[in-house]
Amino acid sequence: MTPEQIQLVKSTVPVLRENGVLLTKHFYQRMLGNHQNLKEVFNLGHQRSGAQAQALANAVLAYAENIENPAVLMPVVELIANKHVSLNIQAPDYSIVGENLLHSISEVLGIAMDHPLIEAWAIAYGQLADIFIQTERAIYQQHQQTKGSWLGWRAFKIARKTVESEEVTSFYVEPVDGGALPTYQAGQYISVRVFVEELGLKQPRQYTLSTHPQPNYLRISVKREQGNNADQAAGWVSNTLHQLPEGAEIEVSAPTGNFFLINPNNKNVFISGGIGLTPMIAMLNQLDSLGMPQPVQFFHACRNSEVHVMKKHIDQLKGQYPQFKTCIAYEFPHEGNVQGQDYDIAGRLDLNHVEPSLLPKDADYYLCGPMPFMAEQQKTLIKLGINAAQIHSEAFGTGGVPH
């Protein structure tokens, strides 16, 4: 890019800060209107809630702000690239996105397509697309070279369903072709695609694999999004999955993702909120298979005992390993719940008030849960002297933890 083109892109930063979501909403409406087949690629639940538009607006703004040094965005690029691979996004898809993004900039800002600003953004987008295509190509190649892995969608059947709480059910799924499964990293996820009758089309969602690698099955533990208030609509895919019987077929992509257990031979601290405990369970099961070589601290926050997922499994591990400690917070404990037995903290989890020995300075920390929960835990950990490089996070949905 020429210095003049870089300045043109940077000149749009104030506009993107003010009206970025307006632009990205227009973009998605335009692209999905012109390419109906992409409705089976994009999460229409995030379109409905506006989360996808907000996430893209944040990404476009970050790129414009860092146009002179996009390398600083590589951690985010790697996060998004893994999600793209999980959805089988291919290089030609970037041309469709680019065309509709440039037209959207033109239409929202009211400038002609031959305006120098559009030309500058075309070059900027081309550079960004190349970064994603190269990053994703490396991940696809890794899948090709991994025994038991695959590209695109593969047919699986629901072999077994296990109710974990009033909201969460675990699904044990096996490949219809009877073929091998890959050895993935504990904490990674798959995409699941099902036909949603209400929409009349297929929809994909990403779910963490909730146990360590097994030879014959994959397991996901899915929270049924009920949509009990005006702010949260019922989840199309989670409800469809919960209604499917054992034996039903679904489509699954290969395990991927860059949030996983890094070093089983180090001290590890897991901090989760709600359904965010699923990758932690996978990591714990991995450590269990190795005899839990180092001390592990497990913090978990949820509303009450009725939605406390896999409590018996955690208690079993706690009884098995003296080096495994837990700290459970119930925001609204029931009368029958006994503090010190069913849970440790009444109210929200506040790491400022836990025993300092439970937060060792030389441990790896893993965070997963709602965005505000993770942001608060990360902020507290850093305040308590934990190096940010030791803190690893996974956000379900469209974004990551703000730093």
C-alpha cells in the first residue's frame, strides 16, 4: 500500500468507531441476500442478536487502526482462522466477502466505487484476506496430515445422550463411516451442522469437545438456550440437538482451535463460568489419564446446583487426587444447598477473596465463560500479580477476551 492509501484507510477509523455496526449490518444483509447459500455457513443466531455484526465491526476497526503493522493482530487472526476452518471456509469465499464489503462501504458512506478510499480499502482487504488464507491453509494441511482427521463435513450419528443438568445434555457421537478419529488437543472444538426446521436450512454451531480424545466417539455437552426473556431468543441449533433422538445423524467438522491444555506437567488453574466448564472438563480428563502429575485448582461459577454440570465427576476426581482442589461459587444457592459441601462461595466468584495459595504465581491459567466474567477474572488475576502471558482464554461465540 502507498502511504496515501494507508492514510485513507486510517482516516476511516473515526467513522468505524461511530458507525461500524451500521456498516457491518448492511454488509451482512447485502451478502446473505445476494448469496443465499452462505446462510448455511454463517450463524444466523448471531445475525439475529447482532453479535456477528458487532464482532466484525470490532475486527474491521482493529485492522484499520493497525494497518501499518497487522502482525500485532495475529493472535486474533489465529483464533478466527480456526473458526473459519471449522466451518470449511475456503479461499474463494474471501472474494465474495470482499466484493460485498467494498460495496457496503460505498453505499453506507455514499461514495462512488471508483473513489480512492474504496481502492485503498480494496488493497487493504486483499492483504488481510491473504493473511487469513495462508493461516487457514496451514491448518487445513495439518488436518490432512493428522491420522483420523478430515476436511469439510463428515456424517456422525448420536450414539448416546446423557442429561447433565436441567439445561445441559452430553452427546456421544460416532462416525457413520466407522473410520478412525483424530487425537485432538483437550480444549478444542468441533462444528456441528443440523437442519433447523424453523429456518428451512442447515445451521452450524461450534461446541467444545467435553472430554479428552477417545478412540470411538467424540463428546459435546450442549446447553439448551431456552430464550426465557426478550433479550435472549431460543437457540435454533441447541434446541434442535436436544430434540434429536439417539441414532439421528448430524454433520461434524474435524476438531480444531487454539485454546487447549499447554503443559500437563505444570501447575494448572481452571476458572470457568456456566457452560464454559466444558473445555476445563476435557483438560481435567486429559490430566486424569496422566495421573494428574501436578497440582490443579478448579474454580467454577454457576447459578445454583440445578445447573451445576458434571458435579459428581468433579467430586470423584477430587476424592481420587489430593493435589486436585476445587472452589465452587453458587450465585443463588438453594435452601437445601450446604456451604462447604455443595459449594464454597455464595454469590459471584471474586478471586480477590480466595486463599492466595490457590492462585500460584507459576501456574498456567485457563479462563472460559461469558465475556464479562472472563474479563473480570483476567483483570483480577493481573492485579494479583499473575503474568498476562500465563493466562489463556476461550470465548464461546464471536469474540475473545478484551485485554
